[in-house]
Amino acid sequence: MTLPVRPPLEPMLARLARDLPAGEVSYEPKWDGFRCIVFRDGDDLELQSRNLRPLLRYFPELREPMLARLPPRVVLDGELVVVTERGLDFDALQLRQHPAESRVRRLAEEIPAAYVAFDLLAIGDEALLDAPFAVRRARLEELFAGAGPPLHLTPATRDRARAADWFSRFEGAGFDGVVAKPLADPYRPGQRTMVKVKHERTADCAVAGFRLHKDGRGVGSLLCGLFDAAGVLHHVGVASGMAAGVRARLLAEVGPLRAGALDGHPWRDRAGAAGPGAEGGGRMPGGPSRWNAGKDLSWEPLRVERVAEVAYEGLLNGRFRHNARFRRWRPDKEPAECTYDQLEAVPPAELRELFGR
């Protein structure tokens, strides 16, 4: 490629903050997908991941629309996403990274991906890395004025109040939060010059089991569950990351719930085992880890009698996107009160409009 900005290129990153910054910044939804830099030079097209790996072979359905609708020589920064009626689906996106070409082709038809652009790094012979973001955004808007699905331009606003509204409403569509970009800043590859504000919410969960900490002296994680409308208790994730003193205290507090815990336990087919396959329906803990096949996922059941308030960042297909954090016990609540209703949200109108859903 003879582009003025060539691969490999480290994407610009963001540092975490708890509040939306004020001032001369542009706010955007934080997409929950695969970071992707697009390099196009004539018929040569490369999609590069955040860790500098090629992505095009996994998303062949994007080649034709990118060649048809993008300028002949261009470099873009953006995100690969899979969008459903419920919002973004990161699980479906992960399925797209399959080694078999036949499987890749089939998934491209069944769960096609879209590309959301949020920065313009080069066009023609002009490199824009040193240009202020305000200039790059304006040029990007011009470029995408005539684009169509599956290529999209991310929404952006300079109104902090509107960004705060996005932060609340976009969570229901699977977004991680909001990103703030200083309007005067150049594009700095590999540097954390943007600001991201991520969600942290709380939920009351029925505690149905625990895993012992690796030091053997306390609770490593509590297994959390929520009831659906039919009264089935689903495993939604774990609460972990406790300090040593809290781990020991929790082990003493859950001790009385170990006796007779298997009698009528909703997850009894998985208790104490890491084998796949359980009867009875509902999401259950156990089974091999998709990230670490050698990790011990055995756990001990507890009588489902206590409720814990946990903090979590986001949801993915009815489960915590990352491990939650234990906050406190809720002795004022019954496990049956821990339902999915407290987490329900709907995709915002902006997402449906952007993707034509």
C-alpha cells in the first residue's frame, strides 16, 4: 500500500474517568465491538484489529460495500459490531472469529457485521493524524454523507447534557458508556488521550453458590442468579474482587447455607462439577471456560436464601459483561424478588434509526 498512513497502526486509546468531562469536547457512544482500522488503497483492503491483527478474512461481507462506497484511498478508525433487535450482540461478534472458511461464510450470511466509523486518519494523499479532531470529524461527516448499510457514521454531540442522556439510555442497547474526544487534539496512535466513562450499575441477586479463593481461606466469588418470568433461576455471573478480610468474612457468613444445599437446588446438575450439559433449562454455572480451558470452575452450592447487592458495568445476553463486585448483603429482600425486571432496558431510538431497525 502507498497510503500516507500505512499499517500496522496502533489505534488511539482512552483513559477511564467517572464523570463526563466538560469543555471543548465531542461525545460519542462507546461501541461494544471489535476496534477496527480500515486501510483501502484501490482494490487492496485491510481491516486491522486493536492488537494489529488482520480481520478481513472473518468479515468477508464487508469487502464489497467498502470498495463500492469508500474513497479509493482512505484510512478510517471505527468499530465492527453485530446489531440485533435487542441492540449490540458481542457474543455473536465473537462467533465470527472461526478458523474454518466455510463456517466464516455461513456466519457472514446469518449474523452479518456492520462497520461504524468514528475517525478519519487519511484520505487520498493527505494524512490527517496531526489535524485537530474537529477537522477530522467534519471531513468524516462529508465522506459518510452518501454511505449506507453496512457502513455507518457514529453519532456525536458537543452537548454534555445530551451525552449524559446517551450514557443512561444507550446502556439498554449494549453500549459500554460514552467517549469524550478533545476537539483540538491530533490523533495519537497508542496513547490514551481520549476519555471514556463506563457504566456501573447495581443489581440485587440471589446467591446460589460460591467458589473458594485460591488461597483456601475465603470466598473467591459468589455465584449470582436472577429469576425469569417463569420462576427459573438463571446464573448471571459472579461477584468477586473482594479484599482478603471480606473474603474470610463472607466464608463464615455463607457457612450455615452449605448444609442440605443440594436438596432441590436449581443448579444441582452442575454443582461441584465442570462437566458440560445440564437438564432442566436456564443458564447454569460450570462447564469449561471459553477463555481458559485449564481453569477450575468447580463450585459449592448454597441454599438460595440470601440476596447480595452487586455492582456491574454492563450486560451481555442476560449476563454480566465482566465480573461484578460484591457491595453488601440485602437482608431486607427475598431471593424471589431478584428478577430480570430490574435490569430491563430497550435499545434507544438513535440505534434503531442508525441501523434502520
